[in-house]
Amino acid sequence: MSLQRNLKLTIAYDGSDFHGWQVQPDPATVQGILAEVIGRTTGEKVLPQGSGRTDTGVHALGQVATFQTSSPIPIENLQIVLNDRLPPSIRVLRIEHVADEFHARHSARRKHYQYRIFRAALVPPFLHRYVTHHPYPLEEAAMQAAAEMIVGEHDFTSFAASDPDRAARQLEEIDDGGLLVKHATNIRTIYESRFERAGEELVYRVCGNGFLHHMVRNLVGTFLLVGKGTLKPDEIQRILDARNRSAAGATAPASGLYLVKVEY
């Protein structure tokens, strides 16, 4: 009789052709494809639980998923077989045997995201699915000043997309990349929020203990208004205090967003 193992998978994927992480009846999703491939490999019906739900078009460099299996396949061999059977747009970077109580979603403590804005006049054709193009003038120093305003603990209601299911899930957190059973409020703690130049790209990096639905993309959309001069950096505090989605900027496109890393 095989002993059941709790396995932790670190996964990277190109989200361009998937309808997000969460399994759905018809459209292709990362979780759905991963579950199907694991099932064919182990002979078991499993649904790997991710650290969070990335939206349609959002990418991951270090998504984490867990599932339990009684299959005796060695971890090294399992990784080889899964990558052989998965589409090239999904790669299992690492598999680890973890304690039974470890859960990709519930055990998460911090998440890191990045958002890539391409600043040159033309986007190379092999990059267009992975960045947001903004070749127009931006005050990047002002955007940095605005980004610093959200560090710390705040109510981020103004940067949260409406969630019609929220009332039914009072203890759940929805973020750009995930669903985490931790919070019943829109208060989150942000540990890092900054912009940096990387060649032709302006990259936004943010780390927090949780993120509301579309929160990172709504922050970027608002910071772009600061860069254009439509808002002043210190108006970020006014937007936070408003606790109203209409006070903030438009939602930035999904293509520039990446779940970089999850800390436990």
C-alpha cells in the first residue's frame, strides 16, 4: 500500500492563451490542464490547489501548487513526465515533498508581482504578449513617489475590482493572482512598491501579504495617471481614503503582469 505524499510544485507559465488559473468547464485554464496531465500520469483524480488565481492573460514565473498523491513515482521522474506531457507554455520548475499541513494557498505569507511597461516607440513582435506598451511621455520620478505612498497597511477598496461573490466568501481574499483564506476586509500590508528602469522597460515591483481582485493592475493604471500629470503623487492618499473604485485609475492590461514569487 502506497503512502500518500503532499507535493509542492513551482510552476511558470505564459498566460496569453489561457483563461486564467482556475479550472472552468470549457476554456483552457492552467489548473485544468495541470490536473488533466497529473491524472493521466498518476492514474488519480486530483485538482492541484494554486497559491492564487491569476486572471486571463496574466503570467507566472513562480506560481505554487500543491496536491496529494499515492503514486510511487519518484519526484525527479514525475517532473520529467509532467513537463513532457504539458504544453510548452507551462513548465514545472521544481517538485518538493512537503508536510501534510502545507497548502499552496493557505500557507502563503507574501506574494511578489511585477508589471512590465515597454517605453520605446515600437514593441518587438516577440514581446507584445508580455508587456504593456506605453511610448508616450511619463514622469517616472513622480510615479516612483506615488508608488511609495502605498507601502504599509492600508484599506485598498479604491483599487479593488467589484467582486459579486464577496458576500458569500467573507473570509476569502481575491487577488490578481489568487484566492487566500485570510482576510474579511480590504486591508492589506504592502512591504515593497517601486518602479525601476530595465532598458526600454519601466518595471513596477510590489510585494504584499495579499492583493485584492485586479489590485496590482488598478494600481498601475493609477500610477500611469500620475506619470501623465493627471494626478499628483500625494493624491494617492486621497484615493485610498475615498474607499471607492471610481476614485482610482483604469485597470491596466493583463499582459504586463507576472506573479513572480510566493513566500511561505
